[in-house]
Amino acid sequence: MEQNQNIVQMTNDQLQSLLESVRLAAMAGAPANIQAKGSFSNCSSCFGGQRDHEIVEEFITSIVTYKEIESISDEDALKGLSLLFYGLASTWWQGVRREAKTWKEAIALIRDHFSPTKPAYQIYMEIFEKKQDDRTAIDTFICHKRALLAQLPEGRHDEETELDLVYGLLNIKYRKNILRQDIKTFRELLEKCRIIENNDLESEEVPPVPVRDFKRPKRCTYCNFRGHTFEECRKRKIATDQ
């Protein structure tokens, strides 16, 4: 008994179109609470093991923000953390990863190893180590000093006390024009200092006026006339010849 079979022939483009339609239909019918898992595979931040407080904090802030934006779970973030390490940091992580049972513990390990808390006296030494020179911009200088102050225990100083600490380290050109009692916040200090800084830049762009060298004309000591010297005097030469 012959059986009739209907054979459907499809081109490659038609097959791909059908598969895409099936995929979209499946996604449309999926529950709303099911989302694709996020990971650090596309995160551009990486860390090589530098023992620098600013670099470590910048790295931690970056990956914590990325984790929140991509909705990465703590478990998946902990598993994918190794993707962000290279060099010394990668070797270090292989040895300590078992100690990190949670995401918070992993972040704490990074801080404790590469950016341990400095004692207060050491931070004060770094703050007063260098005053502002003529080449350091006011924004850069204050930003660096405030970053050091932020490493002190929380609540150690209020803003007024921090201003006292930083004000004495400013370049003399700012302290001559800004009285300490006239500023209450770092914002006010920056605004006043920027005005002075911009004025200095403008004065440097104006070419200096050349000073003319006004010299008194020569006077001959023989005939007492101006315009020539004793050696150049014609009357003297004539008298000498005669």
C-alpha cells in the first residue's frame, strides 16, 4: 500500500525566519519575572593589584555600580569576579577566593589586602607633607587633600575644621586675597580661588610693555657739547694737530 508523503521544501532564509519567529513567540509567552542573568563579562573595569587607595576605591565603586545596573545577583557576581582581575590580583584571588563566602566578604578582602586602613597619624603626615606650589591647580590640590581627609575615621572633623587644615597649605597668592573668616565651606573657597586663578591666567596672556632705555646723550668734556665724547671731539683733534 502506497503512502503519500507531503514533503515541504524550505530555503535557508525561510528556515531562519521561522526559527526567529519561534524564538520571539517563546520570549513573548515567557513569564515577566524571568530575566536573563547578568554577568561581568561585558564590564570594562579591571584590577591588577595596585596598592593604591584611590585606584582600589575607584575599582570597587565601578563594579558595585555595574552589578546594580545589570541586576547581577550576589551569587553570580561572586562567581564572575575573577573575570575582572589580572596580574597580581588574579594570582591573589586564586589563593583567597575560598575565604569569600559572600559578595560583601569579597569586597572586604579586596580593601583589606590592597587598601588597608591607614592610621590617623599617617594620614595627617600625608596631608601636611606638601603645600600648594605655583604649578598645582586649586581644584586638583583641594580634591587631593579632601580625599585624604575622607580616609580619617568618620566624624573626626567637621567641615570648618577641615577648612582650617587645608587653608594653611594654600599658595600665598590665595591667602593674601582670601581671609579665612570669609569662607564657611569648601565650595566658597573654590569659587574665590578660581577667580584669582583665572585672573592670573589672563595677566600671563597680556604681553609685557617693553621698557624703553632712556639714556642721556653723551657730553664732550673738552668742548662741553652733547652728542660726542672727548675722544670723538673734532675741536680737540684740530687743537692737538695745531
